[in-house]
Amino acid sequence: MARSRKVTVSTDAEGHTAGWAETDLARATAPDSTAAAFFDVDNTMMQGASIYWFARGLASRNYFTTTDLARFAWQQLRFRLLAREHAGDMSVAKEAALAFVEGWRVDEVERLAEEIFDEMMAPRIWAGTHQLAQRHLEAGQRVWLVSAAPVEIGRVIAARLGLTGAIGTVAEILDGAYTGRLVGDLMHGPAKAEAVTQLAAVEGLDLTRCAAYSDSANDLPLLSSVGRAVAVNPDGSLLRQARQHGWEVRDFRTGRRAVKIAVPSTAAAGLVAGAVTAGLALQRRRRAG
């Protein structure tokens, strides 16, 4: 059952805002209180992008059309291949990031996220990556997901996987509903490292004893902020960086399957301009209803 939103929002001296949400399992056991592991979600913990599968789930429930979904997927893929880190593109992405949930009740989004995880995301969890996370838990360490997806969706995924919690993009809420605006930055690139640093300060973590896992060179700031960096299913740029730095590499993809999996993926900033298309479709549906 969906929980009421409990998100910790922290702003550091430089004005960087981060948000994280714990699951009900967060404080169960963590005897190693100064070490933790941070896992990117898209193509690291899960095949493809969580926000894409969430959109697929909404489409299957007739929240918008398959044409809208196809355009959504294409625009996200285009962002991954062409936009990368350009500031202007990230500004557009930030403005568009949560347009598709404007007016939605938070508890409704969490309920849908739980249903869609079970239907579409759970079969796409990399068993090998989940096992790596489990080893940290067994060692008494906390395990956090770090994703550009809304923090509520990240928390649902973390809860379903038995993890501590999630760091994610924080959406502004008014009277229990999303306004469509962000609180702070899109959880992408350097923002992930900043958020992990803020969480570490609050939770008393020693980042030199922490580990981070990602598939993308976009997450180099995150990987460089901890004592142990692991490239999981790495893109070409991250693989080169991992070899240069002597980082561990884990690849759970095989042959043709690995190529196919890369196609529907998004950048770490999976909430991009394609969300506008979904938002317009949702608005059309509301007006029609």
C-alpha cells in the first residue's frame, strides 16, 4: 500500500538542494553505520529506464496513447545520444521534468508506481546487481538508489527490492498534489554527487568507506565521490574511465541481448523533454474526462 510522502530535503552552503526518502526497512539493521552503497537505477539496477517503464504502465492503463509513448521514448533516446551535458538542454529538461504529474495526487502516483513496478520493472531488475546490493545489506550497510526519477518512484523501487531508500528528483507538492515544478535540481550528473555528500553528512557516513555503482559516464562525479567505484553494464566512455582509474567492472549483459537493452534506455536524467508529450496527453485526457 502506498505510504504518505516523507522526504528529507537538504540544502547545502552552496545552495544545492537534495532529497531522499527512506523505506520502512531503513532502520532495521545497519551495524556498519559509517558505510553505505549507492546504486544508479537505469541500466545499472534495471534494464532500461524506470521512468520509461512507468510511462509504459500508464499507457497500458490508457492514461495516454501508444503514439505519445513512442514519441516520449524517442525524445529520451535522442537526449541520451545528442544532448549529454549541455547546459541549455539540461535547463529545458528541468523545466519539463515533472510536467507529466502536474495535478496528480502523490498517493495515486505511489500506488501506480507499486503496480507498475510489479508488472513491468520487477522482471527487468538485473539479478547480478541486486545481488551486489544484497551483499552490502548482509554486511550491515545501508543501500540507497540514486535516480533522476521522482523520489517517490525511487522509494517504491527501493522498498520492493528491500533496500534502505532512494535519492531522487524532488517535486513540489501543494495540498497533497504535484504542482509540476521541481524543488532544487534534476537529480543528474553532479547533482547526484552533491546529494550523496549531503546525505552522508546527515547520516554520519564516511564516503571513503562507501561504494557507488553506475552504467554511465554521466555519473563520474558520483563514482569519484566515494572510496569504491564500480562500473556496471558500462557505456563505452565509462568503461574507458574505469580502466584508467582501475575501477571494478561488472557486466551482466550478454551478446545481442545487451545491444537490445541499450536502445530503450535514457540518460541518467531520464526525465527529459519527452515528459512534456506525456503531460500534454494527460491533460487532454483530463479535459476529455
